[in-house]
Amino acid sequence: MAAADGPVPAARFRHDHLMRSELRAVRTGGVPVVVDLTDECAAFVRGETDGLLHVFVPHATAGVAILETGSGSDDDLLTQLDHLLPRDDRWRHRHGSPGHGRDHVLPAFIPPHASVPVLEGLLQLGAWQRICLVDTNVDNAQRHVRLSFLAG
């Protein structure tokens, strides 16, 4: 339908697609960490149809990344974040542990969300891709992750 034809009639929209969403607790231990969430995400969408998995962390100091883990990339990421965002007194945001202001800048580099296509209940990740929580905030030993599935 061309834009000149006006708005799309409401009858064209399907209202039978609902979003399923759950909030999960993740223990990070109060140390900078990359936590692999892939298996939990795969279990969440297993048995679904086609759609999108959306992973969101409702925190001002954590992010979600898709990267290879287990080969050192997760540790490399934390090391590079330490170089890019040093834990020192340069930060204007000064509550919490020393250098905590850098944790509040983290989501500008590693966003607090990621979306992954799902086909026939399977995550459509590349061979080495993993869905990970990235948390450098040592002031909080537990985080939450919201998993949402939107059917296509």
C-alpha cells in the first residue's frame, strides 16, 4: 500500500501475537564479570515459533553483549574496559566504591539490550556468538535480566 493511500486499516494488524516476558536474577558476585546467558536464553525460546528474543538489563551500570566466550574474549573485554574506563577518581559521578562513576558510563559503550532472531524456537546466533551480561559494578552482587519473546 503506497503512502498516498492513507493509513493501513486496523484489520491488517494481527492482534494474536503477544509478548512473553520474564525477569531473571543473575548472581555476579560483586566483581567485574561477563556472564554467559545463552543457554538460559535458548531454554526461554525453546518451543516457540519464529520471532525475536529481546534481552534487557534494567540497570544503569550493566550491558548486554554478543561475543565469543571461553577463548579469552570475555577476559579481553574486561581488560579493555579497564583501559578505556579506568576505575579511578576522574569521574564526576562519585557515589559508591572508588571509580564507580565509570560503571555509569559503561552502557554508552555496551548497551543494556540485545535482540536476536528466533526461527522455529532456535536462537539464530553465529557459530561462536554468545549472549552475555557485562557487569563491571562491584557494588552489586546480583543483577536482573529481562528476557522477552515477541512472536512474528
